[in-house]
Amino acid sequence: MASFRGTLPATHSSARTRVTRLAVTCAVALGVTLTAPPATADDGGRGWHGPAPALPKVAVMTGSGGAVASVDRDASQIGLDVLARGGNAADAAVATAAALGVTEPYSAGIGGGGFLVYYDAKTGRVTTIDGREAAPATFTESTFRNPDGTPMNFATAVSSGLSIGVPGTPALWDKAARELGSWRLAQLLKPAEDLARHGFVVDQTFADQTAANAARFAMFPATAALFLPGGAPPAVGSTFANPDLAKAYRELRTAGVGSLYAGPLGRAIVAEAQNPSTAPGVSVYAGQLTTADLRAYQALSRAPIHSTYRGLDVYGMPVPSSGGIAVAEILNLQEAYEARTSVALSTVAEVDYLHRFAEASATAFADRNRYVGDVPGVPVGELVSQGFADERACLFDPAHAAARPIPFGSPDGGYAACAPAAAAVGEGHQLESTTHLTVADRWGNVAAYTLTIEQTGGSGITVPGWGFLLNNELTDFNFAPLTAGVPDPNLPGPGKRPRSSMSPTIVLQHGRPLLAVGSPGGATIITSVAQTILGHLDRGLPLVDAIAAPRLSSRNGTGQAEPAIATGTLGTALRGMGHVIAAAPEIGAVTAIHLFGDGRMTVAAEPSRRGGGSAMVLHPAG
């Protein structure tokens, strides 16, 4: 079985100073009374262990006791506080996610959905929870088409009630707390409620995202009143509070998630989705969401995607996510390319590595676009098999890029050296938002959790009086078949969950967690996660360097690359091999944890993308 290769980073020097947070501050944030034993007491791992140290916002830390990584310092700190008080990885994941609903409201929140992949140290099993948004029962394949059968204007559909699916995030939180966690959901949501009430400091990313959506937000009075106070985005450095969101969290805490799926909070969502409140002169599509759709919704336990890579066990999210399948195929193709060329991925030049990665990614997307969706009969076992990857690798030329789009393969179980060419399928609309968090606790439990409201700002529609944006997740469906005569598994339908690219991933070595990783970024999530795994495990990069490395995203069309690749010598060399590449300012925003197996862990986040992420470990080394 393969062993981990590469060096590991030292703890960031600024993380070595641990600043003790006042106990009363933690008590207020977490809603507890300071009447428990001191921090040194050992009460079996479920009681008071004192507040976590108030840590700075840095991209990497190494230590023990548990770790949290997210895009936001406040959210990571709240997760760390939960771990410090004896909560497990599921508890901390829910609390961190709820906090991100406050500080990252354009990427996630009560009005959205997501996917959780979880390793349980007691059982040694990996499980998943599907909290993906669902379509109303009235949806059909033609819902997003004009009377003449042509697709609706995408941007018009996004900012409308028609784009809003049943939110799945509260149901996922509730299921995770009940089945995986050790705390009640009411406890886990209290820090986010307090954060919403008292506010957080606006950073440049929040201000920029608000400004980029200002025209759209102005269409909806409740959204404009909340996010454009005085008609302008909040200033960097100001405090942004959201008392209506605090009220929503309090409602979920006191009434339970039933308030959203069968109560007053749900009725408010349905009323706004069906008849969006708009500014004078603004008209948008009405939605089809009903209270019956909310009552019918369930967060679902699903068997994870399981594949192997160099003797490691790789677990990802199954359908309706395409992430687990596509990441598995990309990794399998790397092994197939090695077998064909007799040259290890770890030894090739950087341009050849990127070439291999682009070819594998484009091939995986060719198969993903043809076969994966919320439909019966997705050939999952074949798509993630090494035999299928070996057959698909016949398209690979180590010196030249295959013409795009690459035809899809035939995952039929009968694999030859090279299969005859099939048709090709294009790619639908892909939006780049979402957020991801990664958590590990001191008992060895690990959570990789990606959550979203779809594009930045979701539908743009805020539920009046409740302070959260509603998703536009239903525009993740293809509005019409992508290719005439080829079945499309991602068309709308009653109760269907749109195909997702979210790819929370956990890698095991000898049955124990080695790596947990995930990213936001729409369809670029798949490539960001796969590139981070390969950079760390194959190319020998320290975890934070694998995250920081310039990204390439080839999805069976024109490839995207960050400037360090697109406008430099690597881009020139790749174009010389036949790749068509467009520059993208940034791709993804990864967080990850590497676990050593002896209680130590390195946790890492983006050093600069999205303003930099926040990696925290309970007991930093040094």
C-alpha cells in the first residue's frame, strides 16, 4: 500500500502565539454558564474543556486536539470553540457552517443546501448526508423553456422565484446533529445567532461581492435594505449585523427545523418564492415552491463513492453530486496514463503534469455530462472503475491535447484497449460560488462539508423579516438537452435534485483518515479538489502549497487557468501542445486537513484566494 510522499510545512510562525480568550466571551458566544470544571479537567470528552484560544487568521497550522478550516476567521473560531468544549467533528462542522451563513451569506446559509462526507472513528466507516435542494413537484423537463421550446434567458431565470429549490441545509444540520453529533442543534446554532445579532467586521471580499451584486440586490427591497444600507455596500472595516437572521436562527433553535419544513419560517419562504417582493417597475418569474414541497423534503443518508488511488481509499459524494465520481475518474486516469507511458506523475515536468491533469479532467467531464444526474441507473460502479479509466486512457497522447469536446465513453463493463468514439456532450451553465469547511476532532472523526446557495448572492431574494437569501439552485439543471439525440440526465423534474459539482472528499490510509479536502467554485470544484490531492500526494507539495498552487480547470471545452499558468511560460507550452486556455482571476478556495495518525494534524486554507482562509488547530505546535 502506498505511503504519503512529500514534506510537511512547519506551523506558521504567527500561529505560535496563543492568545487566551476571556471565558466570559466564550460563554456568551456559546450560551453556557461558567460553572463547570476548569480547562484541565477530563470529563470523558463531552463537557467543558475551557474556551479555545483566540487564534489569528492564518493559512496553515500544525498541532493536535482538533482542527477547523474555513474561509472565515470568525466561523473557524466558533468551530474551534465547539471542539474545545468537547464537541465532535460533526458538532463543529454544523456550528461552523451556521456561522458561515452569517459571514458568508452570499455563498451559504439557511436558504441553501450542501453535502457532508463524514468519517466515524468508532466504526471506521465513511458516510454522507445529501442536503441538496430539490425541485417542486410541479417541475417538468420544459419548466425552463420558452413557449417555442428554446431555453429561457439564464440570467433572468436566476434572479427569480422560479430558480428557488427546497432548502436542504437546515435538514442536513438537524440530521448531522442527531445521528453524528453529540450536542443538540439548539446549542450548535447559538454562536451563529449571537454573531448575527452583534455583527462581524466587513472585509474586502464581502464588500466586493456586495458591490458586484448591487444592481441585482436593488431589484428586491428586503435584500437592498439589508445588504445595501443607504443604497451602498457596507464599508470595509465597518460592523455588519443582521438581527433578522439572528431571529431566524433563534426560531430554528427554539421551534426546530420543523418551522422551516412545516411551520411559519417555511410559509414565509414559500410566500416570497411564489410572489417575490420587487422594487417598483421590476418584474420577475414567480416560483412554484409550495408548503407541500417543504413537508416532503428529507436530508438523505447515501452510500459514499468509493474508489482507490495508489492503495489509498478515496471517499466522495454520490449522485446527485458528480464530484465523487469525477474526482475518482481523474485519479484513476492518472494511474492509467502512468501505465501507458511508464513515467510516474511524481517525476514529470510541471507542464507535462498539467497536460496530464487537463486531459484527465476533460475526459472525466465528458463522462460526467453524459451519465450523471438525479436519475435511476447511473453506472456509478463502472464510472469509478480502473478498467473504465484504462479504456478511456487510449485517448491520451503525452505530447498533444485531444480535440475538445472529448467524446464520452461507454461504461458497460466490457473494456478493450481502445473503445470506438462516441458522441460528445457540451457543458451547461456553471456558476462559481459556494463555501467549504473541513474539521477533525481529537477522537479521529473527520468532516468535509461543502454548502451553497448556488451563485454568489443566490437568487438575490431575501426572505422579508428573516434575513437570509434564497438559493437559485434549480438553475443548475440543464434548461434543455445539451446535445440533440443524446439523453440528458440533468433536466428538471418533479422533486429532482439538480446535479452538483460539490466534492467533499476524505482519503483513508490503512483505514484511517489521511486527508480531507474540499472547495467552492461551481464546476471548478472538481478540478480544484483533484489538483490539490495530486499536488499533495503525488507532487510532494506541503498541504498549504498544494492549495496555493496555480490552478488549471479543463472541463471538456476551453480550459481556464489562473494567471500564473495562463499568461506565463506554462501557458505558452500548454498552448503549444494544443490546449485552448483562457485566463481566470482565481479558481476555487480549498480547505484541507492532513492527519498523521498519531493525533497531530496540519490544517490549511487558501493563503490569498477570496481574501485568504482561516486554518486553526486547538493545540498549536511550537
